[in-house]
Amino acid sequence: MRAAIPHDLSPPELHAQFANRRGDGLFSAFLLILAFVDLGTCRAFAPVYIQGWFVSMPFQTPLDILLLIGAALMAMLMHESGHLLASLAFGFKLMGGSLGPLQVQLLHGTCKLSFQRRYFFTGSVSAIPQSLNHWRVAMIVVVACGPLWTLTAALLVAGLTVNNHPSAFFQMAFVQVSALLFLLGLIPTVPHARTPNDARLLIDLISKNHGSEEMELNVLLGQQVIAGNRPHDYPA
């Protein structure tokens, strides 16, 4: 969940001060390497019933490439839907979201669509608590529901019976991508990353560190934007 807090609502200098672009790049490379290590480990050492989820599916037709991309996007969609459903259940104000390069912004009854080519395999949900009553607990639940629903969806799809190659290829791709999203999501991004992952957000929310203070500021700013207030009307 990149977006329980809409980062674009904060003053530009807030993120200019804490952005760590180099750290983000190194962390992404580390996760990519770790993903291949995890796949190999699961195929070689996991219990037999789990090894079946990580079998290598050979590419037989050009359609398999589209199936792989579709499975990855579906896995991200399921992950973000966990955040979305939880945020709606807690009465958060939905500000928008993204899936791959498609981004949607919702504000004051308007809907703005945009296309960001450099963000293809990413997803986010942007929602703001409308009340400060127990907002931190609500945020913890909303953030945690993403990976929990990812794992649940992987287990449900893994239990389906399919009888043809396209369906089996899509099934295995979805299960493997979802499992990797869950496992790699347990590793927190570096502090003050431009796009903190769920693990980093949970650490910040629970420990109430500087990142948590920044999140609280973003929540307060988001509530002012929702109310339609101008910056000169913001309370101290």
C-alpha cells in the first residue's frame, strides 16, 4: 500500500528532505535478486505440497507472455483490493489509486486519469482517515490487509483444479507472483523511502518514529484538502 496517505499532498520540501532515490534503487535490485533466490529455495526445499505451487511452467506459445503479465497485474490488483476494502470498511475517504501505469485521482467529485509509463508493475490505494479517533489502529489494519489478502488469494487460487495449459500457466504465475509479493513485502524499505512498502508503514505506525510523525502530518493535510480548505486557512 503505497497510499494509505497521499504523499503528493505534503509540501514539496518535506519529501525533498527525506527522499532516498539511491536507496530505493538498491533496495529494488536487492528484492529482484531475492525473488529468484526465494523461487529456487521453494522449488528445492519447501514441503512437497508447497513445491507444487512453484513448479516451473514452460513458455509454449506467445500467449504465455500475456498470461504472465496478466497474472502479475491480477496479483497486484488483489493486493490493493485488500487495502481498498479495509479502508472503505473503516470509513476512509478514497482519494484515488493506481494499477500499473494507470492512475486515478478522486477529489471533490472530479475524477482525473493519468498514465505514468515508468510505473508499470506497481499499485497503490490512496485513502485518508476522516477522523483522528484511533486513526493509527485503523491504518495498521488497512496496511496489513493488503498482504493478508494477497496470501489468502494465492491459497484459494492454488486449490483450484485446471485442465488446460493456459489456465494452468495463469494459475501458477498468479500463485507464484502473489507468494513473492507476500514474502518480499515482509522486508521493509529503507527509512524515508519515496515509496515505503507495507512493512515500512507498519513499522512506522507501531513504533511512532519520525516516519509516523510524517504520516500523521499527511493525514492532517489530507483532511484539510478533503474539507476544501486553502493553505492559508490551515490551523497551526
